[in-house]
Amino acid sequence: MASMATLFTKTPYPPLSHHKIPNTHFAPTLKVSVSLSSGRKAHRRLRVSSGLIEPDGGKLVELLVDEPLRDVKKREALSLPRVGLSRIDLQWVHVLSEGWASPLRGFMRENEFLQTLHFNALRLEDESVVNMSVPIVLAIDDSQKHRIGGSTKVALFDSDNNPVAILKNIEIYKHPKEERIARTWGTTAPRLPYVDEAITHAGNWLIGGDLEVIEPIKYRDGLDRFRLSPAELREEFTKRNADAVFAFQLRNPVHNGHALLMTDTRRRLLEMGYKNPILLLHPLGGYTKADDVPLNWRMKQHEKVLEDGVLDPETTVVSIFPSPMHYAGPTEVQWHAKARINAGANFYIVGRDPAGMSHPVEKRDLYDADHGKQVLSMAPGLERLNILPFKVAAYDKTQGKMAFFDPSRPQDFLFISGTKMRMLAKNKEDPPDGFMCRGGWEVLVEYYDSLVTTSGKVPEAVPA
């Protein structure tokens, strides 16, 4: 993946202090208001300001221990009661350590957990409100609670028995699983992927506190160089002289419809008066459901998209967002947007059914396809973020390429869903010319072919 790596080697990073907040105000502000291009009355007007948006709470809350103290903290961790971390727990430690969830300082205590469940927001000491729509919590069982006893600190260990972090000033409280599931997903239907993976069999207690992460979280999978922290992303945007950053999250391969949405967004921002808007192409890198294309294959596919010139490497930063995926629709998309504020994005592209999936039992979508973008335009704590609902893109048979859907001639358009795309790749059938760049499509076919080679069959797709 050398070619995609050049996105960052062109401007090598100096050593970063994990407690140094980069200067995010490097350009004057333009006082311009532009209405959302929608037939309905917009709930919010786009604000044109030249410069990176401030993190929630005014600064990034990075929770890494200073390097000279790491050995001391490792020794301290060995003397404390231990809590083992699952793979998803470790991903949340990563999220917290780098400030994606700023101003959170660790796993949620009960008052933060309840605010998140009931209000999708946190009220800070200065009475300001920041968005927080998904609980970031750590579960323990009865035996772990008993071993902790009256200790005010615990050590968090990974599956290889390495000390990862210290959680101090702890608070232990009941884990109301049914309420958590119902309020996060809006249903308690069986077979919700994240619920089955991380909640159903988790402990009946939650432990919150202030987090001290001993070393940066690394996965050693060949992709760590793409896992840029919010501070590193802000540094990169500054180096590129960005006067706006627009973020696009995806958990699927990039097709030409996605590319159209991203390039059209940049065109719109230039028309609004920005000089150098930069795209943050930000694939989700934490837990995903079993039938989603794995991260390493998605990154290979994204590389081909850049190599083939579908997106411009000069105006695109590719990085991995470390959060696990909930598939919780309008609730979760708020978290996705809020985290990108902390990375410096002041525009967020949102499309149909963001963070949604099909109902796990019934043959219908779990969430209304339009609710995600409507919720983002009204969500408390996201007022500073400009939401960009995009027009529907489909394959225009008359032009032989992806184009914005024209309702006056619906017969000319072909909609290729993610499920349909995956089925074509599994069956080694080519999509219509112009749907995806050839190199990107070959990566997708290669991935599904590798599944047959290793297991003899391809897993059934779960529509997303």
C-alpha cells in the first residue's frame, strides 16, 4: 500500500507530544451564511468559517501517559486489581486515549452514562452541552467486582496479559442491559450484532473512572500508519493549509457514486468561498459485523481508488477511525459526527440510512432512511457542525456512469445496493461500466474469492 502511504510521507510528521494541543486557528473567519439546498426548510444554516473547528470542550482530552512515566505506570498496574479487556473494550480504550470522545476522561461514570442514554448529550461544568449519543462503558462481572473490593484504582489488561491502562477514582454501578439496548437501538429484537458481541454476555456491573493509558494502542496489522489521532489529523490539515475539512465515513468499498458525492461536496464548498477544502476519507476500523468487508481489504480497495484518480490524493486524507460499529442508526450517526469535530472537521456528509442496517428478524430496514440526516440537523451539541445531506446517486444507464438521480426519468437509473454489490463480487460478475474503478472492483472480487479458497464457502450476506 505504498502509494496510499505517500499521502502522509509527503509531509513527514515531527514527533508529537500527546499532551500538546495544535493551534487550530490559522486563518481569518469569513462571515457567510448559506442555506442547505433542500426542498424543505433547513433547521440549520451552513456557517462558512475559515479554519479548523475547536474540539468539544475547547481542547482535545488525550489520555496517554507521558513517555518518561510509562515504566512507573506499568509497575503500578501490576500491583492493582485487574480487569481484562475484550477486543471491543480495547478499541474503546483507543478511542478514549486519543480524544475522539473529548471531553470524556475515561469510561463513563453513572451520571455520564444516564445523560448519554436519556439525552444523547453531556452537560459540562460550564453548563455548555456536547453531544454524546452512545455509551462508552466497561462491564465487569460479580467476581471482578468482588476482587476490586474497596480499591479506588484498577489496572486494565489485554488478552495477552499486558497492562494497557489504569482506571482511577473508579465508580461501580449496575449495568442495565435491557434499558441500554432499548435506548441505544430503539429495539430489543434479537440478533443485533453489537449487542450479541459486546453486551448480552457482558458483566452485570459497569466501572467508570479516569483513564491513564500507558502506551499508544497499536494493532501491528500493517495499517497502524493510517490510524491518525485527532491531533495528528489536525496537524495534517494545517500542513495542507485546509480552510475547511469535510468528513465522509464509510464501512464499505468506495464506488463511483461515493466519489461523486465527495467531489461534488468539494465543488460546493469552493463555490461557497473556501479556497482549499480537504476531504477526510475516514473508514471505520473497529468492530464490524461478520459479513462486512474486513478493514484490510477495504484499505486495499481505497488505495486503488486513489491510484486510479477517482479521488485526488492532493485534497484527500485517508485515515482509519478506530471506533467499533453499533449499527444503531440515527443514535449512532451522532457519535460519528461528534468524533469528527474532535478531528477538526467542520462539515459532515450524511446520506441514506447512516449507521443503519436491516431489521435482524423482519424483512424491513431497522430505521427510517431519512431520520439520520434529520436528527443530525437538530441534535444537541452538534450545532457547530455543518451537516451536508447528499443527493441520491445511482447508475445512469443513458450516460454509463454514476450520477445524481433525476426523478423526472426514473427509468434511466439503476440502484445497486451494498448487498447487490457484494453478491456481484462473490459471483465474479462485473457491475456496469462506470460503477467502480476496475482496480477497486478486482480487489473486492479477490476478497470474496479468498473466502471460498480458505473456507469452501462464502458467508451469507446480512443486508446493511
